[in-house]
Amino acid sequence: MNRYIADLSELPAAEDAQRAFKATDSPCVAVCSTLFDDICRGCGRTAMEVANWVFMTEEEKREVWVRIKAQGYPRRNN
């Protein structure tokens, strides 16, 4: 079980997620930090997701976007 998703019913529907972003858009906010965890504190992606973003399919990117948005990412410093 994914340690970040407690209940899949909490995730937005795919149609709702698609309205909020384009799957090809990177969630990077240029606040990169995986120093204390495997998850970037800026965008919420794992180091492997960041490294492989350009190789991921649209569906894989959409799944990452749905997960990180449900977790409150990306976090921007305004």
C-alpha cells in the first residue's frame, strides 16, 4: 500500500484533475529538496519520478499529478 494515499476515494476524479493541469506540465516549482525524505518538498514527486518525468506516459504523469495534488503539492513560495 502506498504510504501517502490512505483512501483512494479522497483523490479527485480523473476528469477533475485533467481540468486543473495538463499531464505534460511538470509540477516542478524550483524548490527542490529531497534531503530528508525521498519526496521533494517542492513538488511532491519522488526522486525517481523527477528523474524519469520526460520518459513517463501521459497516464503515468496524470497519476502522479492526482496523487501530489491530493497531498497538497506543488508547494510554491510566494
